[in-house]
Amino acid sequence: MNNEQLIAFRRELHRHPEPAFAEVGTAARVEASLVGLPVTVISGVAASDLSRVINLPTKDTLATWADLAVGSGVRPERAAYFRDNGTALIVDLAGDRAGPTWGLRVDMDALPMLESSALGHYPADEGFNSSVAAMHACGHDVHTTVGVGLLHRLSDRGFAGSLRVLFQPAEEGVRGAQTMIDARALDGIDHMLAIHVAGGMPFGEVVGSFTGGMATRKLLVNFSGRASHAAGMPEAGRNALIAASTAAIGIMGIPRFSTADTRVNVGTLLAGDGVNIVPAAATMTCEARATDDEVVEEVTARIREIVAGASLAQGVEHDVAIMGQSATISPDEEMIDLLVNAFSKHPKVGKVHRTQTFAGSDDANLMIRHVQLHGGIGAYLMVGASSPGPHHSATFDADERTIQLAVDVLETLLREHP
């Protein structure tokens, strides 16, 4: 694919965004874009183990997104395959001589929000903005396109070692990376990279790697009580809503830590059937974040204790499950050196930051850490994208020149590494 074809591919992804674990059309388009290349494509359970995922999309939800994919031009049999077998893809490309195994994580999912259709929003002006209840408001369409572009660029196999591109579902909510780790997709990788566009950074400005970030745990909490008449026999009930509410207030009262920056949040609380019924069930979602991995474990443990105490006080049962998670990132200096060197050779790169602290959470960090724990090295590069609106907003957009810049830099990195 040349640059114009990559831009067209990115626009097709942007026009047809899909949320976490429902990236049916996206996966099919990636697969179709690689036909004829000397690659091995792995999908299904060999690419992503979904057995431990909490709150996967329902069959009806997946069917809806699969139907939309078919309506947008995806072959029905491929839409059905990714609907039924998961959307992750592993794509392997062997070089022409011995060398390290490179890994590149690119995420595919969109956010469940509506995109701006206002005059002046570039995707709307050019006719490729989303018209469904999802939007690529964080640049994952660009990341996916970079992965496809790199595979095309290196298809002559003129590099040492091999490349494994991991097309990951469900980065939003930090749920997808662990499913690929559990499927052993990261085993054997020596050099692990992830890439992200930075909307608030101008095009031509780049970062060798994120550092820090926030480890997080996303929790689903269920409370099970007993219904009864709220006036006729209130003492017979076991109020799950009161337990959940007590827990929510307790969670928000967890003290901050002197050794790390921490965040807690209760995001949703659903309970009850009627005004005159003691609520028998309640469901809450909450999260803990910290700039230290041990601290996030401590905060999570305190959340569990608060939930247990609130449940005991109201005589209800409870269970707590982790929906998503990520770790902090400590990139390797050797890898940053390689990236900075590759950036320095690109004519469109104006300013290079060696590192930059990351304030959010991204589960690519789990992949990088997995490789590091097994003797490899890793980093998370960032490319300025000059977005007119912030990430996760209806007016986010990425300068499409970032696609070629990122592919160029990654190509240089792999071709010049001994």
C-alpha cells in the first residue's frame, strides 16, 4: 500500500468504527488488506483467550455490529467468523536473516460516542465521519493503519529477525491486552513496541517512549440481597441498594497515598425494581488507579474490604470481579536509543522528546512488561497528531501525515537494527 492507499484505508476504518470486542468489520478489513503478503495470520482462540473476560458483548450486540459490517461491504462469512471467534489478529512476517523477534501492538476499538458532524470537522467535511454510535476519538484507526502499512512496507522481507503485529481489541477499558497475553501471543518476542498518536502535540513532534502511566483495576461489583414489601415487611428484606450505596461512599473516601498519585471512582450504580420494593440486587462499577503497581493493588484490596463490610452490614452477598487492568511502564533505555535514532533520520520530525510522562492507563503496558519479564526490552512511542479537539471528544481527529511518518520510522528501526 502506498501512502494514498493507507489514508483511504484509515478513512474506511474511521467511517465504520466499532466498540470493544465487537471490531468485526475492522478485523475483516485488516485481514483483507494483507492478502498476497508473505505473512502468517493467526486469529480466533489462538490470538485471544476470552474465557476470563467479564461483560463481553452479548450475542445480540455482536450480531448487530456484524450486520453493520456486512452492510458496509464486509464479506458475510468473514463477519460471521469474527463475530463468533473474537476479533484479535496476530500477523507474523519473517525477515531474510537471523535477528530478534519484534512485536508491535496496535489497537482497533472505538469509543461508544457520537462524532461531530459540524462544518469544519475534517472527517465530516471530507465525508468519512462516523454515522453510528461509536467514534475513533483516540486514534486507534490510525494505529491499526500503521500496523497494516508497516507489514506492507516490510513485505520484501529485507530486515533481520521477524515482526509480529498484534491487532488488539478492547484497549478502551483496558481489557484486550490480557486476552492476547493469555493466548501466548507475546511469547518469544524480544523487542516490544506500542504506538500512539498524541492529539495535543503538533505533527512533527515525537516521543521516544511514554514513562510511568497509571496502573489500574476496573471492578464489577454485584450485591445480592432479598426483596420484600417496603411497608408491609421491610425487616424481611436485605437491601442491596443500601449496601452498594454505602460501599460507593466508602470507596470515594479511601485516603490518598503519600508514596504515589492515586485515583478512585465509582462510575455506575444500578439497583432496584420499584419504589415500594426492598432492592434485592445492585450492580456497581468502580476503578482504582495509581502511579505505582503495588499501591494500586493496595487500593483495590481496600475496595474489596469496603464492599465486604457494607455487604455484611446489610446481610447481602457480594462478588467482585476485575473487568480490566493495566500496569505502569518503565521503558528500556536501549529501546529508547533505537527509537530516537530512527526519529532523527526522518525529515518530517522536528522535535524529539526522549521520554514523556503518561497520565492515563493503557494495557499495552501489560504486553511490554510481559516481554520485559521474559528477558526482552520495550517502549511505547508517541507521534504528534495536531488534533483540533482533545482525545475522547467528538471533534478529535489525527493529522493523516502521522501515518506515513510512523511507518517510515518503524521501517527504519527494523531495517537498520542488526
